[in-house]
Amino acid sequence: MTEERDEARAAADEVLAAVRAALRQLEAVDDAAVRARAAGLVLREWPAERTLPKEIRQQAVDALHAGGMDFPEIGEAIGTDRSRAWRIWKGMS
């Protein structure tokens, strides 16, 4: 199980590094005013982007459930308890 969690951490770190690299592209905008406005737009729109990882997690839990795992097993596999696994599956968490 620890190895699986290490794989998850590595995958998350890789995605976060890519997000940081994408955000760093703002630094390449020569015009400081445009750079500031663009950064402001990213900041303003960023909260809406939080839903994408939640959707991906929900789809993954759904795939585990469709593959025959019950919620106690899913909870253990993803590092949580069965009730939270069920709430994720239902889109409540």
C-alpha cells in the first residue's frame, strides 16, 4: 500500500510541477501591465478550476466501484474511509 501511495504522490507532484511551470509562463510577458492583468485574470478564474480535480477523483472512484470494489475497499485504496469514498462517488465531497 505504501508503494501505491508513493505512486500517487509522484503523480500529484508531477501534475503540480506542470501547473507551476504553466503559471511561470506569466513571467515571460514583457509588458508589466499586461503581465499583472493576466495574473489577475488567472487569480480570478482559479477557483473555478478546483472542480476539475474533484471530477477526476470522482470518475476514478466510480471506475473502482464499477470494477467491483466496495466502498470500504475503495476507501482503503485511496487513503480514506468508506463513508468519504461513498460521498466522493456521489459527488458530495
